[in-house]
Amino acid sequence: MRHNLIFILIILAKLSYGQSDQLRVNKSKSYIKYEGDHLLHSWEGTNDKVNGLAVFNPKKKTLQKLAILLYVRDFDSQNSGRDAHALEVLEALKYPEIKFYSESIKIENENLIINGIFDFHGKQIKKTFSASYKNQDSKWIIFGEFKLTPTDFDINLPSFLSIKMEDLLEIKYNIELDT
């Protein structure tokens, strides 16, 4: 909890400037889900303990920045054995957090184009993805999906019956931001 507070204070200091408001992730309405595949089966895990902040410019009625923090331990695939093995594979004791910091957010063709950095498994990778959104006043819902490649983050893919899982995770998300 102390680490969360320090993270949020650092992000607040970095993101707050000028004519901007801060929005918080509504934890009861936000989630991030991953879907993984193996030749023999598919599975998904959901994290509904999303932490984060956004900077909203009320004059321009746009989001300017976004910071998200998740803990690896909070993903639930409805299979405790799989989740325990995932904690080992992802070295959750050494790398307990997954972070995303946006560098820019633009509205383009009724979508948000989000450029940012994923910090996962001790590696930082730049990524650009498109998000759908709904907004009313200063309440925003950002949702969509994108793909991540685990080996880009130096993760050794687990195997079952000597066959490794596919090197692709589909990430689906629904992030609600409000004051």
C-alpha cells in the first residue's frame, strides 16, 4: 500500500500542471484482461484491481496523460494452479508490477491514439494503440484491445507437453476515469 501511495504521488507531481484536472481510475468499474493460447487450450485472466490516474484538460475537453499500475498477483484465471505457475514464470517476487505511462493521447477518427511505455518484467517498451472512448463532462470510459508479445519483455514462455504457449497475449481493457 505504501508503494502505491509513493507511485501515485510521483505521478501526481509529474502530471499536474496548468489548467488540468486529475481523474482517478474507478476501481469498481475497471478491469484489464489477458487471453493466452496454447495448441491444446486457451485461457484468460482478469485483474479488477486497476490503479491509476489521468490528466484531463477541461478547456480542451481532452485527456492529456494516463498512468496505470497493476500487480501481477491480482490476475485471476479461475485456476489457482495456473495462477501460481504464472507467478513463477513472470517472476512476480522480483517484478511484482505492471505499469503503463502515456507520453501522448490524441483524438483521431473518434478514437484515442495512446502512445506510451509499458514497464513489465524489468523491461520498458514503447507501444502505440487505439482505444474507443465515451466521455461526459470529466468522466471517461476507455476500452478496447491490443496485443503484447511476452518474449519482448524477456519472459520465458511456459510449455505444456513440450509445446510452448503462443508468443502473443491479447489484452482487453475497460478503464473508467472520474473525479
